[in-house]
Amino acid sequence: MKAHLLCSVFAFFLTSCAYSVHDVYVSGFEPAMPQTAGKLVTAHSEQLVILGFTGNTHYLDQAYDELQGQCPSGDIVGIVTEYQTALGFLSWHNHIYMKALCTAGVTRKKA
């Protein structure tokens, strides 16, 4: 019985995971405009890290390029970037979530 309990606890720790939000960055609105003046665009990209090794080091650029692709004829303002990590057994995923306001077709007043 003791061996089964020990194996169960060990298996639980091998398969458990954790999740963490590290940073949230916010850019400005230049020039100032109401939030309802544009269209909300979102993007997500991730990086898999196994034992500290990874092949994808451009995941932030990929998310930003995805944002720009959703707003080809306007400016992107008010970018909110969230950096999160999902931990697993001997590996983890770094996630980048970006949200922004696309100002395509918005007439801005100059001050």
C-alpha cells in the first residue's frame, strides 16, 4: 500500500504543471483618440523550450507581424503585450498575446 501511494505521488509531480503571467506592457495612443474609433486586433505566438533548448527565438516578431497583417492600411496603437509561461515536465511554453487598436479608416483630428 505504501509503495502505491509513493508511486501515485511521484506520478502526480511528473505530470503537474504551473502557469505564470510574467509581464504586461502597454504602449501609448498617439495621437489621443477614443477606444471605439478603431478595430481591435489580436495575435498570439508561442515558443517551446525543452530542457532549456529552443529553435524558435522569433516568436515575439511573429506575433507583431500577425498584428500588422490584420491592419495593412492603418496604424497600430495602444498595443498590450502579455508574456506568459506554461510549465510542464522538463519543458515549458512561452506565450505572447498581443492586442491593439487598428486605426485603418479612422479620421484623426490634429491638435
